[in-house]
Amino acid sequence: MFRPYELFVGLRYTHTKRRTHFISFISFTSMLGIALGVTALITVLSVMNGFETELRERILGMASHATITTFDGSLENWQDVSGMIEGEPHVLASAPFVSGESMLSNGKQVSGAQIRGVLPEAEGMVSDVVSNIRGGDIDLLREGEYGIILGSELAVALGAGIGDAITVVSPQVTIAPTGILPRLRRFTVLATFEVGMYEYDRGVALVHMRDAAKLFRLDAAVSGLRLKLDDVFDAPLVAWQLGSQLPDEYRVQDWTRRHANFFRAIKTEKRVMFIILTLIIAVAAFNIVSTLIMVVTDKRSDIAILRTLGATPRSIMNIFIIQGVVIGVLGTALGVAGGVGLALNIETIVPAIEQLFNVQFLAADVYYISEVPSELHWQDVWIMASVALALSLLATLYPAWRAARTNPAEALRYE
């Protein structure tokens, strides 16, 4: 604990005399640097959190929270498996699917794509693709009619529009007297979908599950079951629990494993940005060293008088620690206020800046996410504030130690 006179003197030294305006200027720039660093760190991490959340929602709009498959890729008794997991508390819904790679052609335009066979009445319970279909709805997919719904970018690549007939070439082959022939099937384009992820909009097409099963020769089997959970972040635990309950021939995977590299890259990027922006705070915090060294030099006679009046070296050290901590606390408080204010209002501020200067940071025809998202995590704020305060305190130790070592006789010799 600090003694009352230590607090009084330390706070008094933060208001320097007129002849020491330069020291005040350095103190102000140190405080401003800490504030700007904390503001930038909170804002950048909040924007990165927003992008991560936006991307995760768009990925999970097409991908499932978890899937149940077999090791040979053919799930024959999917109705029984669906009944086994029906009573699980964290599983909201399940839907069967058939998945396979194929080649699509329309005239001279050819493109590879993933054909995903779905049940129209069940797909809406596990996927957001139903709400992103353009020019029709998923109920247009009917067994035996061989209709297809293309991703928007895939439709552009093929030059196909609604009502056009395209050819789907399966990797399965037919052995005939004339030789090995590829399996072909004509599908009619019923609609398109756009989920906002190029990977899906460019490389996925939807057909009826039974049509896909015939195309890939699965007969009555499916590729697996897609599950929707009540909490996406519990997916690893729920997948592990389901895997331990189901027989050994079943394989349960959650979304974090299928997209592990992508989200690991985002976390690594956030970690690197945190380190880089923390260095900005460190530079500003260590400006406090320069400030306090000059204050110690300017106050040598004051320190000597305090020592002759009975102040201990520890008390002298506390006085200058207080001065440095005040700079750090004020800078951190301003930075937290500015960062939180920007993070909470960035979705309003960015459009205003774009309108004012007639620019667009994320062009809608280039980026699927055309607005800058932001998601403030209070845990990040407390960590950043703690780091800034710790660096500020660390910067005060050496100047305060130098002040405590001042020799009163030497300091007053020429006074």
C-alpha cells in the first residue's frame, strides 16, 4: 500500500512546472500512444472476431454441424441410425444426403462440381441453403424428374440458366460390348442458390437424394446423415459422445475437424495481430521511461530534501511508480473507451466514411462480405487493458529505482 504523502507527491509531480513543459509533452505523448495502441488493438480484434463469426455462419449454412457416415461411404440403414440419435438432447435435427464428385457440361462449357443429393422436406432443418435459393425453391426437386439447383457461380461458369438442360457425368462407368462408357444423365436447371461462400457457390449443385443415389449407384443407401446441434461450439463433445454410443462401423465427424485448417489459420492471424499491436503499446509504454528519467533528474533536490526529512528509498520509489502508473491508467482508460466505442459502432462508422469520401472498402462485386463486421469480446478487452497496465508498470521500475538511489549529499552539494 502507498502512504498518503507518497500518493500526494506522486500525483503532484504529474503536474509539472512551467519550465518543464517538455516533460509534460512527453508524458502526454506516452499517454496518447498507449491510448491509440489499446484502441487499435480492441478495434482490430473485434473486426477479426466479426469476420470469423460471419465466415463460420456462412460455412455452416451449407456444411453440417456434424455428420454420421461409414468407412466405406455407404450408409444403408440410415433410418435406423436416425432413430438411434433421435432422443439425443443436443441434436435438433438430422437429414440424409448423397454426395459425390462429377463433371457438368453445358455446350462447350465444362466444370467439375460436387453433386449433393438431398431430401427437400428435410434439408431445411439442417441447412440454410433453402433460404438462399433464387428463382424457385427446394420443393421443385422431385424424385425421378432429374432437376438440379446450381450454385450461382457454377451457373455462371457453365453459362446455364433456369430451364436449361445440362449433362452430369458421373465417375462411375458402364461396361458395354463396345467398351467402357461414362455414365451420363441430363438434368434440368430449376433454380440457383447463393450462400456467400465462393467454395460452395462455385462447386456445389443440389439434386434429389434418390436421383443422386441412382447416379452414383448407391441403390437404397446414402452417403451419410447430417446433424444440426443446439450449440455449434459443443460439436466436438457431442460428436465424441455419439461416436462412443454408435456401433464401430459408424464414423462421426464435427465441423471443426472438417474445417480445422481454416479456423486454425484465423486464430493464428489473430494471435500475430495481437502481438504486433501489443508492440505499439510497448513502445508507447516505454516512453514513460524517458519521462520519468527526466523527472528524476529535474527533481533531484526535491528527492534529497525528502530523504533528509526521513523518507525511505522505498517511499521515493513509490512516488515515481505512482507517476508512471497514472500515465498508464489514463492512457489505458482512454484506449478502452475509444476501442469499445469504435468496435460497437464500426458498422455505422465505416459506411459513413465510405459515403463521405465516395469510396468502398469491400466492393460487393469482389468480396462476398461487403460490410465490415465487428464482434466485441469483453474478455479480449480485459486482457488488452491488463497488458497495457502491466507494460506501464514495468516501464516505471527502472526510473523509480534510480530515484531511490539518489544520494542526498550529492544532490544538495550545488544547491
